[in-house]
Amino acid sequence: MRTAGILLHISSLPDPHGIGTLGKCAFDFIDFLKSCGCSYWQMLPVGPTGYGDSPYQSYSAFAGNPNFIDLNALIADGLLCDDDLIEIGEFENYDELFAAKAKILHKAYLKFSGDITEFAAENPWLDDYALYMKLKYSHNMNMWTMWEDPLRRREPEAIAAVIKDDEENPTAEYSIGFWKFCQFIFYKQFAALKAYAEKNRIKLIGDMPIYVSTDSSDIWASPELFDLDEDLRPVNVAGCPPDDFAKTGQLWGNPVYAWGEHLRTGYSWWISRILQAGKLFDVLRIDHFRGFESFYAIPAADETAENGVWKTGPGSHMFDIIKENCPHDKIPELIAENLGFLTDDVQKMLVDVGYPGMNVLEFAFGGDDSCYLPHNFIKNSVSYIGTHDNDTALGWYNSLDKKTKKRMRRYINKTNGESICEALIRTLAASVSDTVIFQMQDLLELGSKARMNTPATVGGSNWHWRIEKAGYSVKLAERLRKILERYFRIPPPAKVKVKPIIKRK
């Protein structure tokens, strides 16, 4: 079945309390998606963000971002009152926002009398995450690599002393209990949103970075799963080799995996990670999927990515193990982010796993017969004009030279009555791809100022774009719906089961 969806991160929703949340603004967006005829809402990673506010650098591969908690729902739960929300306003970054929001969440925590025992038992990562966040805040937000050795190495006596102190001061700010409470509320609110989406036949697409941040509870709790030395320092880190776009390569800095240890444990950490994502999402896009076939390992001491080497990853074998050891209904559908240079071995892995790959229209018009031109698409794919890492469609078009613009307009057969964004949206919708995803910025025909992220840069306007509430208008929904109807991308109405009439004698 041919389908369509919209890419818009939760943070970009129009909410009066700092950034978008899991509250009314998210439910309203599902209503908008339904009115458009869309089947999917794609988000960026929803974990707690670290340095630079990037959702791809999170304190946990399992936890949710407390910034997304809807405070109005806590009023409805009797944990807050209207006056508590006065302190929340607009902020320049997530750290400033959470500093204000944490005070309010702490008020709710002090009133909370519920039992999260069952939630904790179902989420075994919670203890490590809550302890990590308590320690991080007590160390001036420094990452674990900068803590004193006993805590860095998780020596039992040192950990026991921290837990004992916490038990004696359970109502202190940033206590272990507070961080567990935030996760309980996040998952509760997300479950309500997912249920509403399901009711309206909207599937949620999540995004999983292949690597985790050094500044995370994951590496602190399980250092043996990563390429670290005896002093728990990274030996090799992730990135990309030099190319025409980056002369010295891309140095991401995330520790690479000790794949031998993952194999020894039957990939249990990955199984847990994907099952956790399945609690939130119906579909999961895995970023940098090629890294499972082979990954670029750069000496951790290097300042550029020039001296890295390619090493062999687990390949499709890992996903075979995951399928064998997970209940089918608990695993989300997977999308393989397969953009960039792909070797024959990577292509074979993609065929072996069978997951749909991605196409990006903005990559298509370099002058050759690109695989990203729609006539080269295959059905088993998910296609975009651009992703969160690309310029908006309008911003990208305006940056092209005259020759490329002309070639692109001729290919998409732009008419005089169409804007460039409308023509690109039509072209993508008409493609053979089973699923097409539009960035909200492109539906609104916004320029480069609305770009979500510029790779290899930190700070600035990255991750800060937000939509005005008037953005999802009835007119916009009708315009997109007509296009999706034209190319048969709207699912038929759900069949209503009618109970048979039983004739009684």
C-alpha cells in the first residue's frame, strides 16, 4: 500500500511552554496528519539531549527527554496547579529550559504518591540512568569520564554510598527518585499519544542513532560493550573518511562498539534497545545503517578523521539474531538509513535484511543518472525531498546554480502554476516508493532559516526551529490531501465489523 507522512520533531510543535511537548500540540498534529490523509508521523530521536541540544547525542539510548513532558497533564493529574506554569517561557537552549522546567517537575514529584515499581521492573535500564543523572548533576554536569575514579569505575562501595545518601535525602533536587519519576511520566504520556495515533490510524516513526554519546549512562554502565582502554578511555571513535564535502573527514567522536562482546552476549544490548524503541514507535529508522556492515574507526586522540580505518561490523547476522529472539509483535518495522557511499557488501547486507532504504531528492540533480532520481527508485523504499540534515526544499533550490535549476525544473516538469515546493512534493508523491515523507518546512514552503540542522556544526539555530500553530491550516491539509489522493497514497477507510443478525425462533 502506498503511503505518506510528515517529518516534524516534537520540539518543533507550537506549545506555549518553551518547546513542543507530548500534550495538546502533539494530539492536534495527529488530527492534522489525519486531515491530510497521511499515515505516518516521523520524529527525530526523543532521548534527553546533551551538549549542543542535538537529539543524536543523548544521555541515554533508552530514556525519554523530560523536556517533552506536558505540564498541563500534570495539572490534570493533581500534581501541579496553574500558577506553577508561570515560570516557563521561551529559552535559547534545552539546558535553560530544563533548569526552569525541572523546578516545576520537582514540585510534581513531591506530590506524586503513585507506585512505579512495575515500570522500573519493565525498564531495567532505569536504575543506571537515574543514578547517572544524579551523579552528573552533582558533578557540575561533567560527563562520567571526569568523575573521581571510584565512581568512574562503578566501584560497589562508592555506588552504595551514593545510593545510601540518596535514600536519606529522597526529596532533594535531582535525586534518583526524581529522575525515575520523570521517565515514568514521559512513558505514560507517550503511551497516551501513541494510543491516540493508533485510534486515528497514524503510525509513529522513531529515529535511532547507531552510536551513543560518550556522555551517557549506557557507556558508563556497560563499558565492556565499547572500544575502551583499561582506563576506560575511547580507543577508537566514529566518523566518516575525507570526501569532496569534508576534506579532513567527519569526526563524530562517539566510541565505536566492541562487536566481539556484543556477539558473545547474543546482542542482548541491541535486542533491549530495539524492544524499548518498540514501546514508543511503530516504525524505527536506524541512522548510518551501513555501519553494521563496516564502520570507520578513528584513533581517539586524532583531531581529524584522516587516519581512520574501515573495520568489519556484525552485518545481517545481528538482525537475524534479533528476529529469532524477539516476539514479532514487539519489534518495530525498520528503515535502513543507507545514504552516502555504499559498497557492494553494504548493498548485499541491505538485500539480506530486507528493510526499506532511503532516497533523498535533493541529492539527485548533479547531472548524472543518480540513484536518487525518482525513475531509479524501487518500491521497497522511503523517499524524502530532504531530511533534517538537509536545507529546506526552497533553501536548497535557491542555492543551486542556473544550470542545475533548469535541469531540475525540466525533470520534475514544473508548470507555471506551481511553486517549486509544490512541484517537488508532487514529484515525490508520484514516485514508485511505497512511502514518501515530507518535511513540514517544505509543506510550508519555508527558506533556509527554517532548516533543522546543519551537519558538522554545533549550536546556532540547530534543532531550534518551531512551527507556528497557524502553520497546519485547513488549506494546507486540503492541498496535500489532493496530491496524495491523486497518487493513491491515502489508505481506504477502515472496515467496520458488523455483528451478524441472529434470527431467533
